Amino acid sequence: MGGLTLNYIIRRVVIFLLTIWVSITIIFLVARLAPGDPISAMVAQASASMGVVENQDAIIEGWKEYFGLNDPIPVQYVKFLGNLLTFNFGPSLIAFPAQVNELIARALPWSIGLGLVTLPLIFFIGNLFGALLAWRRTPGPLKAFIPMTMIFTSLPSVLAGLVFIFVFAFRMKLFPISGPFGRGMQPSFTIEFISSLIHHGILPVASLVIVSFGFWTLGMRGMMVTTEGEDYMTLADAKGLPPFYVLYRYQVRNAILPQVTALAIALRTLVAGQILVEAIFSYRGIGTLIYTSIRNQDYNTIQGTSFVVILFTAVSVLVIDLIYPLIDPRISLEGN
Amino acid sequence: MAETPAEQVKRRQRKVLEVRNLRVHYETPTGDVIAVAGIDFDLYDGETLGLVGESGSGKSTAAYGILKLVQPPGRIVDGDVTLDGDELVHMSDSNFRQIRWTKLALIPQGAMNSLNPTMRVHRQITDAIEAHEGKQDKETLRERVLELFRMVGLPQRVYNMFPHELSGGMKQRVCIAMGIALHPTVVIADESTSALDVVVQRVVAQTMLRVKQALGVSMIMIGHDMGLMAQMVDRIAVMYAGKLVEVAPVETIFDEPMHPYSQVLIESIPSLKERKPLKITEGITHDPRNPPPGCIFQLRCPYVMERCRSDAPPLRELLARHEVACHLYNDDGSLIEDATMEAAS
């Protein structure tokens, strides 16, 4: 029978754990192999801005001791593994003494909130348009209209964002130019705050949706065309089933399977954030955090955000893997 | 349903399906490929007609033309198909949808990809029932499906299974059960047993025949296995390059094939007793976009005459219930005088 088997679940979980372990190891090695030394760089920066820093070597040595960089590599590795698994990423080098996990915890809700609105919209609009583009019975004018909506697909989302800011915020003054909510407001569960949140969110969401759904449309259209040629489609027509039923129960139902896989990978953007869009709209999400930490060589924050993004991607792939047998009954056979 | 022989004879004389001048073309950048070049035949009540021919002869396209399932770039160019008094080719899609499955059903190559992989088997049968009879009580539907399973010899456990959990033979039985679910007047079986091994093929074919007799449906069987056809069908229609070249009762055509193509086709059936070369490879075929004037078989025909290159021979009833499209014969079925039949041997 289709569905989850214990064997299948165990296999997926083992793959999940392996992914996490390999990624942690890569993060560890990359940081050690990369040229430059963040602590020397920091001290050099400090001395450049303040003129002279006394006892430079002692300071560097002290920091190295503090971050455990004098331990042998294997010891560092084991400590590192333990720290990451307990979400202890250490202090931020730039926003010191703030802890990296505090920064992440503060940024995460913004990115997830943005993603939870945009991703379902992109997935829904993209697949709907793709299905309608490929369907034989879609009215001609609609078929001609859909490709026109996709002209923004080739734009970078930043550019769409800038155009939107210029037209709708700057010129027409319909929406605020930037920021996640009205200036001077305190986050709360009041209608006033929530409506401000939505008002500020519309442009970033729209600029992300308009540049992204086209890829889903093209993917879906391709799968719909493939499915169209399947024998079961011919048989469904021969049975005299209502056309709309054939569309969603036979054609879309099968065409959407690879799209769901792609969705698992796209879920990463929930946490990884939309770096540039967040930046131009001054959204305080993970994207902005990654952006500033890379600019400032804030290694601890880079490692922390990388780990959170990887963990989230792996978890979403695991979740999709676990629900996949429910949407494609053939999958669980693979485990046998 | 015991029928007296007299009743049966009478029933067998009633035409349920009449196909007239059916033409199906496939559009290509270099011109239309003429897949079905105007064919005429009748199907009688309770009869099984075998439609045979080599790959590309247009037999499946003809069937899909009758079912109005020809997909672009293919299209029905001309012709009339009359089923129980209703003309199908010019009927509107929504009206034809009422006829589909209730009167005209298809049994596809079930062993291939004919079942929706994301739907349980029973649902793929009941959706057809409900599309034509309206929503029904779950238990009633279940009983009906299980009754169909009994008729085609499927175990009850198949009811809740997914297609990928079934063997090729079981999938084929599911397709048969599906095809007869609404007691259609005519069933078209398109190479229904081709993808199965010979043992399963035989069993499935027998199931199909048994079910057909129990329900009294008329059937068009499409295939290329002459041996299987010989045991399954009442009449055989031989197709070559989009044309019917010979239609005759099955015994007659095996004993005395009249059209040169039928002759080589039947001679090519392999035998254990002797090794013989495949006769049919002689000669070349024409470009299907641009058939030569005259007979469609002239390029491969061992007896080709001057006349064959200019006049296309019509399908004529030369002997009782034996139609042939060939210039070699007079209207009474005798050979014309200057025919050189020895040329073959």
C-alpha cells in the first residue's frame, strides 16, 4: 500500500542527519581555510580608527583564547559541533557583546513572515497560470494575457522593488517607502499596528511575487504538456468525464508533483530571507543580517545564519519527503 | 440471456456502427500525413471485428477517430460515424460526452500507462459511473465495482490499491472492468493485450471475450497478432497505409486471402515447421504525405499491373461478406484474365 513505512521514515531521517553533519563540517573547514583572520582584522580596524591600540598582540592572543582558537583543530571541531547543535553561535564580532542567536531570533520572524505570505502566493499564482497556459480549453484571450504578466520574470527582484517604490510609494504615495511598520509604533496585536504592517508589506511582497511566479508558471506548463500526452489523459477523455474534473484530478494532480519538490527547496527562502529586497525595504530579516555580517566579516554571525539556513532547508526537505508519499503513492516503493 | 439461433442471426444483421469515408490527417511542416485515407466499414450487433495492419497503417488512428480522441496536430478531415442512429463526427463536444462510455467505450493498453498513478483503482472506475449517472451512495458503487471485478477475475483487494501496485495483467483487467462498467454498445480494444506475455495475453483475451459475450456488446479489436485475432474475432478488416484493403470473415481470410497484401501478411505468420523469409519486406513504402495515384499497395505488390498505377481500386464485395480492394478480381470474385499469380512463387 502507498503511504509511509517505518523503513522509509528511518531512511529519510538518516539522510537528514547526514546532511546536517556534512554541512557543519564544511562550515567549520571553510572558516579555517579562508584567508584572513577576523580577530587581527578587527584589531587592525580598531587601531586604524582610534590611532594606536596598545598591547595589540596581547589583545589578539586574549581573543584567540576567548574564542578557543588556540586549541588543536580536532578539539575545536568537537566544541564547534556541540555549540552549533545547541544553537550557541557565540557573540557577534560586530555587535559585541550581543549573542548571534539573539540577533537571529530577532530577525527570523520578519523573514518567515514575509516568506509565509509570498511563497504560497508565488506557488499558487505560478501553478495556476502554468496550468491554464497548457490547458486545451483555456479561453484564447486568457492564454494571450498570461505571458504578458510574466515580463517581470527576467528582472532582478531588487529592480522590481525599486520600480515599485518609485511608482507606488514615491510618486503615487499609496504605500510607505520603507520599514516594516509605521515609525514610532510598538509591535502589538492592535488593529492599527497590524494594518500598518500589512500596508508596509504590500510592496515587498508584490515585488517578490511578480519576479518569481513566472518560473513556476514555466515549470508547471512544461509538466502539464508532458502529462497531456499520457495514456491516462486519453482514457479520462474517453470516459466522458467533465473537462474541469479531468484538468485538476488527472492532469494537474500529476503535473504538480515535481513542483512540490521544488517548493521544498524554495522553502529555504523563508529563513534565508530575500537579501536584497529586505535591504532596499529596510526589512529587519535574516537577509539583512546576512548582508551586514558578510560586509563586516562577522564570522560568528555568518556561521550562525548559515547553520540556521541549512538546518531549515534540511528540515523542509525532510518534511516534504515525509508528506510526499501521501501525494505520490508510488514514492514509498523506493524504500523497499 | 439465452438467445435462439434465429434471434441471434437477426441481431447479428443489425448494424450498430457505420463508418463512412473516415479521413484523419496529421499536420506536419512538410504537408499532411494521411493516416486514415477514407475507410468504410460496418460493425454488427454482438460482433467482434478485428482491425489488423502493420505499425503505422493507421489502425489505431482510425479507432481514435471513431472515438474522437485524435489529438492535434491530428484532425478528422472528413467522414461520418453513425452509432445507433447518432452521427458522431459532427456532434458537439458536450453532447458527445454523454455518448462516451455509455455507448462507446475504450479498452486501452492497460499494462502501459492508462491508469492515473495518483488515484486508487476503484475511484477511476466510479468517477466514470458518477460522471454519467450522477452522485451515488458509496456502498452501491462499491458493490458495482466488486461485481465488475468478479466478471473480469480480479480479487477484491485490488479495490483500494494504486495502479503501481498491480501487475500488467491485473491493470489490463482493471481496464476491461472500466470499459464495461456502463454496458456500452460498442467497445474498442486498442492493442489491449500487446504488452503482455503470451500466457497472460491469452487469459486476458479470453476474459475479454467472455465478458463481451455475457454483456452482448459489439467490439472492435485492434492488433497485429494474427494468431490471437484468429481465435478472438468474427471478421477481420486488414488495413494498409490508411486504407482498408480487405474485410472478410475470419475463417475465409485465413483460408483464402484475396488481397495480395493479406496474402503476404498471412504467409508471414511464423511457423515451427519451416523457416521462411519475411515476404512483407519486399518493395518500398510510399511517402504518407504524398501517396501515389492508383492503388496504395502498388509499390510492394508482386502482381502490380498498369491499371494499378492510375486507378485506386474501391472496396468491393466480391464474395458473400468478403470485400476486397484490388483490380485482380472481377466483380464475381474470379481472377481477371491477364493476372499472373505465379509471380508470387
